[in-house]
Amino acid sequence: MRLSIISFTENGKQLSESIVKLLERELEIRLYTKCEAGIKDDLYSDILFVKTSVGDWAKEQIQEQNALLFIGACGIAVRAVAPHLTDKLHDAPVLVMDEKGKYVIPILSGHMGGANDLANHIAKKTGAVPVITTATDLNKKFAVDLFAKRNSLYITNKDGIVKVSSKILAGKEITMSIEAGHEIIGGESGIRFVPYPPAGVVDVVVTSKDDMFDTSLLLKQREYVIGIGCKKGKKADEIDDFILKAIKKKGISIMQIFALSSISQKQNEQGIIEWCRTEGIPFFTYTAEELQEVTGTFTKSVFVKNQVGVDNVCERAAVKACGEGGKLICPKVAENGMTIAIARREWKVCFDGK
């Protein structure tokens, strides 16, 4: 996650710099300001002055899927982001912090975007008070959208979140059916598990299958990993065309992609980073040594090994990112200086955050 911080006063600029020092090893952070004082004198060489409106700045950050932290009034943040919002499953996380650093408030995308978790983390590092307003958090109740995020599930019908959450907040039991054969770790009070596939009406179904169910909320598993290799400088649109073509042949949708993965030499490849940021998909990289240790039958290339130190990147990276039990379902495909492979990962459902 990239965090973009914008300040509006001298105190705000100083606070933003202190936040960077506390979090720079954990997050990629960019600093911006609308307060021009000190910028021309290079007193704040790492802070970019925003010449456009705050609304235009916010639009650009949201398009890049960055998390936004406004150091200033809540009203500024609300007016800046309001015209650029879509829905709770896709909106960027937005937070506000006062210039004295007393409070940090997640105001948008608290669960799916991770704003609540980010607010708690910033508060822990800075000593601020996190102001969390979501009802399930306040009442220490099961949050089904947060459960989905932490288990890499995608929500097929977002209106179901309100139905399930309302039932939970009313103190009623909910029913859940999880695809057979997948381990359940931990538990949660107020949830009654029913066999899969459910015979009747059920509140939540968790599955990777395309069957139809009588359920308030259907959660699908992101079970595929795409391993990728490419020549330096490949553009995001080229990568997008290639990936879409490959997954279409396998009957896979973008929503089913858990991650992209590659060798560590590609960790700063801008085309891949841009594609992942646009789609909201994580990008994992591994050293040549880590990839070489992956067991399985892979398409070997002496040329690739001489170049990067391992005989195959995309296939090994796909299986590596799956974790234990991952299986290659689409061997290396090459096109226009790019290679991809697809693997399916084993998945399990956790209720204890592990």
C-alpha cells in the first residue's frame, strides 16, 4: 500500500515528516502540501507543493489506488474525495488527522480498504487516539467485510454486507456454509456453521465454485496466482492485454486473482506495479535462490538461468506465491517479451486473523 499524505499548515508539514520517519520501513509514503511556506527555501525538500486543487489531487491519488491521509479538517477531506467515490468495495482508504497529531480518523473504506487498520497502526506509532466509528468495531462484533478482506475473498453482492451486519448487530445468530475440504481456523461467537452445500437458506456462503445458493452474502475465493516475467519497460496496458487473454482461456476472472508474482529483480517494474495498483492485486517478488528451491516440474531455460540465476521465473513464482499445496494449472506462455504462468492455491478460512 502506498500512503499519500497532504498537509495544509506549517504544523501539518512537520507532522507529516514525523509520520514518515515512524513508518518509512513499513509503507511507501509520499508527502504533499498546500502550504507553500518553506518549500521554495528547500526546508521541506521531500514534500511536494500541490499546485492544483485539493479535489484534483485527490482524484489522481484515488485513481492510483493510494491510501490518503489529510492532515487538516475533516470537511476538506470530504469535499475533496466526494466526487470521485465509487462504492465501498473499491474506494481508496481515506483518513484524517489533526495538525497536532492528537486524533486519527478513518472516514472511508474502513474495512475493505484497510483504513481502520491503518488508523490503528498510525495511532500506535504516533501516540494519537484512533477514532473508529464502524458499528461492528465499536461493539466488538464479527465484521463480515473485514473477514472477507483478511481471507482474500471477494464479495459478489455488496448489499449482502448490510443484511448480515444488521443481523449481527441485533444480536442474532448468523449461519455460514464453507466449501467442503477447506480447513477452518479459529471460530467466532454468533456464527453457526452448516454443511456445504447448504440445503436451504443461509446467511453467508464461502466457496470457489460457481453454484447458485439461497444466501444473503456470497463470498468467492481468490484462488489463482499469476507468475510473470517481462523485459524491462513493458507498459501496464501491454501487461493487461496479455493477462486478460491468458485468464480468459482458462475461464478465470480478474476477481479470482490472488496475486501477481515474479523475481526480485522485477520489484520496481513500473508496468507491473501500475497494473497491480489499478486492479488492487498484491505483487510478490522472490530471490533467484528462493525460486530455485520451489519443487515441481517446470519449463527450464538455460538463457533465463544465465540472466537471472534461476531456470524459470513465471512458473516457479506462481507456485511459490501459492504457499503449500499450490499447483501449476497453466505452464509458461510467452508473448512480445512477456511470460506468464498460472497456479491454483490451496485455501483455508481463518477467524482469528492468522
